[in-house]
Amino acid sequence: MPVLNPHALADKAFLATARLRTGEAFSEGAVSPSFDEHLEAIRFDMPPLTDGGAHEFTVESAAGPMEAAYDVLLWADPSAPTVIWHHKGGEVPFDRIA
């Protein structure tokens, strides 16, 4: 006679309930643009890398607009700028990450 495991029963009950609530998600499949299509859709204008300071700009993509930023530091020599790129993944405002 098998031993009933209450934890396994609880897990099965939870998953069965979750399936009832999310049964329609992806029921007709999921389609997404290819990686190449995402790359081809990227459009942005950014200031020249020779201008010192933080620069924020919007990148248009297949997934919609995204905010990006970079910081140009001219600490050694203006002819050799240091570029710090940041994708703004949750660190907003950008100028407070340093």
C-alpha cells in the first residue's frame, strides 16, 4: 500500500488549480519575431561620444521603445574619452549609478 505524502498532494492540488486559471495562456501557440527581425527593428540617434557627460536616449525596437544611456568621461584627455554604457535596467535615474 503506497504511503500518502501530504506535500505531494498539496503540490498536485496547486498545479491542478493553476492549470484551471491559466488554461488559455498560449492555447493557440506563441509567435515571436526572430532575433534578426529584432536587430533589424532597432533604431536610435545618440549624441557624439566626444561630448562629455551623461546622455540618455530612446531606442525604438520591435518590443517597443526602451530607454538607454551612456556617460562619457574626459578625465585623461579629451582626445581619448572613456565611455560607460548602461542599459538602465532598473537603475533610474541613470546619473546616480556611479
